[in-house]
Amino acid sequence: MTTTADLAARLRAMPDDDLERLVVARRLPAAVLAESGPQHAADFFDLAEALRTDDAVDAALEHLPRAALLALRDGSSDADALAPAVALGLADDSGAVDDAAAARLAAHPELGDLRPGGTPPARPAAPDEQAADQDRARATGAERAFTTMTVLAELLRAVEAGEVRELVKGGIGTPLARTLGERVGADPDVVPDRLGLLERCGFADPGEGRWAVTSDGRSWLVSAWADRWVDLAGRWWRSLDPAVHDVLRTAGDDLRDLVAVGRWAFPAGARWLDAVLLDVVGTAEVLGLAVDGTVTPTGRAVLDGDVAAAAGDLPPTVDGVYLQHDLTVIAPGPLSPADDDALRTVADLEAPGLAARYRVSEDSVRRALRAGTTRDDLLALLERLSATDVPQPLRYLVDQVASRDGGLVVDVAPDGRGAVVHGTPDQLDLVGVDAELRQLTWERVDLTTLTAPHPPHVVHAALEEQRYPAVLTAAARPVTQDAPPGRRRGSGRTSEQAAHALVERLRLTTERGDAEPEQEWLGRQIDLAVRGKTPIRLTVRMPDGSERPMSIVPTSLAAGRVRGRDTAVDVERTLPLSLVVAVESEA
């Protein structure tokens, strides 16, 4: 058996990296990891006590596999079986079980009924038609994957447009879920789950209330469909808890009745594992990796990173779209994500899906021009994507908007100071001699470029006020904060960061003091024995310099002296703490 003092000593001797991993794995309450407060861990003894509370030990037992629980319960010396328990601080390297862990094991009768060996529970047999119809399962899985990726991509674009904000209490509101559901073509009830999947995969970040697209998310938006599927599935798989991976390895490709497998593999983990496994099965179905509770061959290949297998099942992309005279754009099949992204610069998506519908409007053309795209660039894009000639009404719309909105492009100067205005020589001639704009102190660099020592948005506002067709590039727009503050997320630290800060603080606490820091450590060990009324063995330095062991049951520690009953001769002794050189538990 090991006690709090033994655990504190073991924690103190651990390398920092190992100690941080243990703290993260034990999932301690935030109050313990905090830098202040009544529950915060001020030293290694506080940390050891926090790790040995009933709730903390129960939580650790819940994450132990069957073999580790049996080894703990039976006092086995099997190092491999005990390794997970040792990693969680429930036993030491020699196999000695912490007495708090032994007590909690005894408090759960169902763990006492566990039998060594055995196999997972029998699984229900798959229907014959399901086992035979692999092609149907693969087609269904690919269809689900395509639908899910379409929804996720549209949600990412909504995030990028700044349309997704969380409530102060957390989560998105029902009205926003309904709006997003209509935009992406999904049930509003699944929108929060899909946003959670984006966060889990690292494609979106909720921040402090306003969601934002990460760099990985932007890359995913323009990746090919097969790459999207493999990347999405891989990120989801890697985000799963190691215990879930163990259960899935045991289950193989059969995800039916996965909860029963989880309860067999982790007998104490039903409280947290059941719901997680049900969510895993649902997500695997949504991602097209499994159909009717069975992982498909393509699903297994996708998890293994096989892009070719994913591409073989997904619907093929089309090379062109149909530009209509009514300014709609019809895609007869899925566009490649790169072409879809390019088309969205000049058109708005009206109906997502396998055969998506877009619409070009005056606003969408103006948006493209104001983003810095020229008239010729827009027409070249439409000609490249169109399976037929560009209709005359569409050409007319682009020419009309470009002629009155976008003739002058205002950008930030190359050195970041001032503004640069690009336009035709005739336009810049008019601007340069306009008396109302004289205060901008223009400088003509060449026939098509003017510069001014003022911020780009100021120059743009002055040109618009004088009715010039000027647009401001995206890079030149000032950053504005026009939205109400979102909710704040606690300390904003990850569990790894909190563990690192705790370990640093504990090391500093141990090393502080003008005198001998070891005396403080020995004093805490004795104080712990006083509170637990447990016998300890002291090594005492005698006046002649020799050292003598002494077994006592300490009763108090005050004023630099320890008092207790000497168990060898049954007398009360009082010793100066400064003479104590070592403390060992005899519990």
C-alpha cells in the first residue's frame, strides 16, 4: 500500500514532462489547477491529496482497461497490465497499489465480480443481405460523406462571413441554428453538432464568442473532395480518446452494440464511455465511414488515408457549368472545391447539393470588383467555367457594373503607409485636377497610378463623396469591431497549459525559502501523518553526528518540534525538526 506522503514523494521525483502528462490524464478540477483559491494545489502534498480524493480516484478507475483493473484488484505484478494504472499514479513502479485506489475498488462490488481472461460479449450476427450488399453500403456511405462535407463547407463559409456567434451562456441560439440550417440545407437540430465537429477537427475556432475559420479550415475548403473526406475522417479519428480507440480495436468493423463492448473493455467506465461510444457510432455514420453499424471497406480505407479509394466512391466532379440568360448558374454535378470557390467570388449559392444552383447579381459582381478583381478577370473566369458561351445579359451586367463601380481601385501602399489609386489615365487626370480632392496631395507615379499620404479608407471615402467609381481592396479595409462582445471562455488555457503552469509553480514552491527547503518537505510529511494518525519512521541525527531510526506515531508538529509516541518503548518523545533527516511511512 502507498499513502499520500508516498505519492507526494513520487510526484516530486518525477520528470516534469511525465508529471504534466499525469496531471492532464487525471482530469483534475480547474479549482485544483488554479493559481489561488481554497482548493488550489500549493505543493506536492496538496496535489497528492487532490489525486487521492474519492471522486478523483473513481474518475481514474473509469479510464482503466479491464486488465489494469484486475491487476490493481488482485495485486498482480504484471508490469504490462499495471502500466495504465502506474501512468495515472494509482500504483508505483514496483506494483504497490495506492491505498486510496484499493479502497475505491472495494467500494464497487461490480468490480469484485470481474474474472480474469474471457472474451468480449457475443455480437449480433449481421443479416445475410447486409453482408452481401457491400456495393450498396459503399454507395450509401459515399453519399452521406458528400452531404456532410457540403454542410460543413457551407457552415465554414458562414463562419468566415462572421455570421456565427455564441450566446453569453454558451452555444448558438435557436434562431441562428434555424438560419444556418436554411443556408446549408440541413435540419437546424444538427447545426450545433456540425459546428462542434468543425471545432473538433480544427477547422473552426469559437474564440471568445465569434467563430473564426482556421488556416486548416481554409485549406480544407479548397481541397479536392477525396482529400476532404480523408482529412476530415482522419482528424476526427485522431481526436478520439485513447480508451475509445481501444474499444474500437476490440469491436473491429462491427459497431453494433458498441456500448456492450465498451463496458466489457472498461468495466468502470460506463458513466462517461456509454455516451461517447453512441456519439462515435453516430458520427461514423454521418461521415460515411459506416452504414447500418458496420464500417464499409471504403470507410476503413479512408481511415487508413487511402485517397484513391475515397475518390473511387465519391461522385465525379464536372468541368463546367451552364450560365443561363436569367443570370443563374447551374452545375450539372459537383464542382471541384477550387472551381466552386472561384465561382463564389462572382455568384451567390442559392441551392447547395449534387446539382448546385448559383446566381450572379449586381451585388455579387460589385463585391468581386471591390475585392480587387477586374472586369477582364471576371469574364475570363466565367468563360473558363462555362460549358457554353457567356450569355449576353451576363456580359452586359459585368460591363455595366464595372463601368460605374470599380473604375478606380484604392489599395494600401507597398510600404504600408499611405494609399495607392489605380485607374485609367483619363480617370486619374480628372482626379488629379479635382479641386475638392486637392487636400489629398496627390503624387502621379505613372499614367495609371496615383499615391497619397493618407490611409486608404480615407482616400476611398473622399473619392466616393465626389461620385467617383472607386472600390477599396480587402487588404486596405480597416479592422472594425462592430459586434457586441461575445462570451468569455474561462481562463482560455488548455489542459496541457494548465498542467505545465501547475508543475512550474510546484517546483518553485519546493525550492523557495531562505533556510533549508528540505525541512519544509519533511514537515509536511510529518503533518500529514499527524492528521492521519499513521505511524512513521524518522531518521534522526544525534549530537555525535550518527543517525538513528525511530518509529513514532506523531501527535503534533509545532514551533519546529515534532511530538509523538515512540512505538518501540511506548513513551512520548519531542524532537527538534531540524534533527530529522528522513521520513518514511510505516502504514
